[in-house]
Amino acid sequence: MTKPEVLRLIADNAYVNFAGHGTWEIKATVVIPRTGDEDDEVITIKEITHNEEDKTGIFDGSKYNTFCGFNSWRELKIRAAEDGLTVAQFQDNVWEDTANDDNYEPANLRNLRLAERLYEHLENKDIFYELDIED
């Protein structure tokens, strides 16, 4: 397997659980081939975090919700005008809404970000050099 394939595998199997006040556990269990004729290795990788964005995704409406839920700039402009706002004012109102799920990093992007971190833990395991991972 290549490193990008392993990262995708980790991301596809990653999940984040609440572990106590202000604490979350990031975890993924993956099956990775070993070099030679050895059986595949089942590995669980985990990390404890105190960053809530590792659970919710990064909050940034301007990045993740550019058109504020509309399909185009034109639709956004029309809606802002209907509300008597400039597009910038309308966007600011939407982007400040922490209850709007569209303002958060999507789960697939969050999981890829977390997979990079979990991969570092995989590299630190003694068995890492027995795994069939190409750069």
C-alpha cells in the first residue's frame, strides 16, 4: 500500500468519541498488509485531543459555506437583497451561526486531517517497519 492509500484507509475508519469534559478520543482500526508472507496486521490507532474541532470539524463558514447554502452567487445576491442586506452582511450573518452545520468542515475533510495525525502514531509503532507501506 502507498502512504496515500493508508491515509484514506485511516480516514475511512476514523471516528471521534467524547471521552470526558473537554476531551475526545480519535480512533481508527485498520488492516494493513505486512511485508513478506506474514498475515495482515490489524492495528488500532488512537489519540486523545482537547480540541473540540476534532469532533465538530473546523468552524469557518467563509471557507466551507461560501454561498451560504445557495447554489450560486446570483441566488445568494437575490436572497440578500430580499432581506435588505448587502451580500457581505448576509454572509456574515450566516457565517457567524454556530448552529449552522454547513459552516463546519465536512466530515470527510475532517477525517483526512485526523488521518494525518493518526498516521504519525502508526509510524511510531514498533511494527511499522514490518508493514508494506510505500512512500
